Amino acid sequence: MNNNNRRRNFRSRPQKNNFRRRSVSLNSNNSNNLHSNGNLSFSRNGSMNNIHNVEKTMLKYQQLAKDAQSNGDPVLSQNYLQHADHYLRRYNELNQKRENPAEKQLEEDKSLLKEDMIEKEAQSISS
């Protein structure tokens, strides 16, 4: 008996309910209008805030641009370079944010040391 021509019956799978759905709806009548713009409620799960992920993505697009250029597709190469440039700007922004708190702390420490020295000089002069 040849079973190759027989159709297989569709078996439905049980629905998985162990994942979370987002409770924010864009059509709700909240007084908060933040969700009217789709970009504001879009969550990236921190992918654009992790400097290592941004660097890795930037390098990926640079490599894709090189590959497209070597395959003779300058338009696709330019597209990938624009993506890489975007991630480079984001990478520099994250680096700047990461370095600025350290610089601010050094400046505060220096200003505190200067104030302490001025106070000690004032005390030594008055004594």
C-alpha cells in the first residue's frame, strides 16, 4: 500500500500561555499621550544601550559593506556603510556618557582639594 498520496490530517498544537503580552495598548484613552507615537513605546530591551552590542552591530555592518563592495554592489555597500555610521555615532555617544561621570568626579575632587587648601591657608594666616 502506497501512502505517499494520502493527506496528513492537521493536528493543532496546544496554545502556549507562558509568555507575557504587553499590557500597553495604543488605543487606550489614557491622559498620558506618550503612547500615541509608536517610537516612544517601542522597547529594544536595552540593545541600543549596551555599548558592546552597539560595537558588534557596527562592525557587522562594516563587514557587510566590505562584502557588498567586493561583490560589485556599490548601492548596497553604501547602505551598509550608512547603517555602520549610525551605530558608530551611537557608540561614540555611549562612550561619552560613560566617560563624563568620571571626568565630573575628578573635577569635583579637584575643586574640593582647592577649597581645603584655601581653608588651611586662611587658618594658618589667622593663627
